[in-house]
Amino acid sequence: MPQPTTARRSTFALCVLVAMLVVPQLLVSSASGDGIGDKRAEARRIAARLNALRQQVEILAEDYDNAQIHLAEVGSQVSAAERALARTNRELGKRQRNLARYAVSAYTSGGEDSLTLVLKGDGSDLGAREGYASVAVGDRADLVDSLRAAKADSESRATDLRLARRRADGARARVDNKRKAATAAATDTQKLYDRVQGELKTLVAAEEARLAAVQRARAEAEARAAAERVRAAAPPAAPRSVARSDTARARSTPTTTAPAPRARVQSTTTPPNRPTPRPRPQPTAPAPAPVAPVGNGAAAAIAAARSVLGVRYTWAGASPGTGFDCSGLIMWAWAHGGKSLPHSSQALYGMARKIPLSALQPGDLVFYGSPIHHVALYIGGGQIIHAPHTGSYVQVESMYYWSALVGAGRI
């Protein structure tokens, strides 16, 4: 068997040396590439989780705001029931005193009841005594009946109060549950933020920016499609210039008539002062009702909202010192415009006059989510001021920042 030559042995050794130097570098490069890919995948997962947690916090915060409103309403019902019971009990005491005075009066007048009055005497004044007895019995019966009615009313009012207090207890429990749930979701969001550091934080921010751009493009496309549908559904309007030229031509052109039939000539023997019949007006489509303009407080509301740009988002917050959630910002800003509004985006949507997006004016409200759980203040030029979500702050943004745009309203 032929032995390998020295040249062959040298070539083989050289190949082994190259493999020892190059392969580890390739492995490191591959591992490094996989590491970057893993970080990007993790950044996508974290961004999606943050988005879900933000939505959860906003929904729970909205639920909490609504529960607070309900608690205030039930509290008013409890107060009203307490006042009604107090009035009824005062009336009951009055009836009891009237009956007591009657009893004392009857006793001090001789202790004689109606039957004694009727039977007493020689019969000469029997008719008068029967009349007195009838009045006395009737007075006593009226007092007793009124006392019984007052007692029944008092018992009914007391039942109403117990039910109202029970509803208030349930409303307070719901408020507490919503507060705990919103606090837990906000805490989870903050913990996730705290985990994201270094290069991963940069990747998460880039992924969030990408998702925001996708949402904005989708919202703008949906808005354009909706506007196109509205234009397509609108009936075509006749050109006003054509209509005017036709009218002018009709007025300036002398009328020439063909010879009328004989029957029509005979029918013209009517009195000369008979009025010429006028053409019947054609029905026209009713004009759309104009939308009431924004009130004078809109400028003050926008100025107030601008003054707190950069204030942090805080669920259930409604002041610069504590922070704002979305509806808390609207309530606080419009209070500077002279209007008292509820701290709830759903309540705001319910009370606002709905307007098309094309009719938006500065000071109007823009609503998002299904069910409604976000509201923003329109400032013109397609821009809004709002408090978006946990981890953010009061800021100016495009009204199409989110594809869950529901509509607009005017307060």
C-alpha cells in the first residue's frame, strides 16, 4: 500500500488548522444571529403584552369610573330615602299627638263616649245627642285611620331605605373590586416595563412604533373609506348655474302658442279678472338639521388641556397633581370651559350629540373602543389631546392614532 507523501500530509494538516480556526467563528456568528432573532421575537411578545395590558387597564379604569358614578347615584337614593322616612315619621308623630289630644279631651269632658251621650238624658234632646255622638265617633275614626296610614307609610319608607342601603353596599363592593383589578393590571404593566432594559428596551420601543404606524394607517384608510361611502350615498345636486340660466331663458323668451282647439277657445270666455293658475311647487328634500356649534367654553377647555401636556397617565386620575386618565382629563379641561361633565367616557358618549367626523370642531370629543373606553379632546387639524394609557402622558396626537375610532360628539 503506498504511503502518503510529505506534501499530502502537509496539505491535510493545513486543512485541519483552517477548520479549527474558521468553524468556531461560524458557530459564534450563527449563535449571535440567533440571539438577535430571539431578542426581536421577545420584543414582539413584550410589545403585544404591553398593548394588551394597557387595554385591560383602560377598560378596568372605565369600569371603575362607571362604578363610582353608580355609587354616587345610589348614595343619592339612600339620602332621598332617609329624608322621606324622616318626613313620614314626623307625620306619624303628628297623627299620634292628634289622637292623644283627642283622648285627653274626651276624658276631661267627662269621659263620656258617644254611646253614653246617646243613652243619657230624658229623650227631649235625643236628636242633638245623636248628632254629637256621630261627629265624635267620626272624628275618632278619622284620627285612627290617619294614624294607621302614617304607620304603613313609615314602614314602606323604612323598607325602601333598607333596599337602598343594600344597593349602596353592593355598589361599594363593586367599586372596591374594580379598584383592585385596575391596580393589579397597572402593577403588571409597570413590572413588565421594569423588566425591559438595554438593547431589549430599544427593540420593544421600535416594535411599539411599528404597531402604532400600522394602527394609524389602518384608521386613516377606514376613515377615507367611510367618507367615500357617505359621498357615494349622497344624492347628486343640480348645478345652481344651470338652474339659473334655464330660469333666465324662460323669462326672457317670448311665448308663442299654437292655435288652440275650438273647445279651448270657447272656454276662454271667462271673466277677464280671473287669476292665472300658478304652477304647483315641486316637493324638495328636507335639508339636514344643522349641528349646534361648539360652546364658548371650547377655547378655555383646550387651553387647560394644553397646560397639562406631559402630565403622567394615572387611572382614575383627574387633576394635574395626581395625573389623568382619559375621561378625567376631559372632565378637568371642560370644567375650565364652564361645563360639569361626568368622569366616564361611556357617560360622555351617552350625553354628547353625535356628529360626523367631517363636522368636527375644536372642543369636540372623539371616542374609541368597543365598548367605549377612551375619549380625547379634538383641537383641530386632525389632532387630539388625550391621556392614552399606563406608562404614557398627556400628549398631542393624530386622531387616527388608533383604528378603534368609533365616532365624535359635541357637548
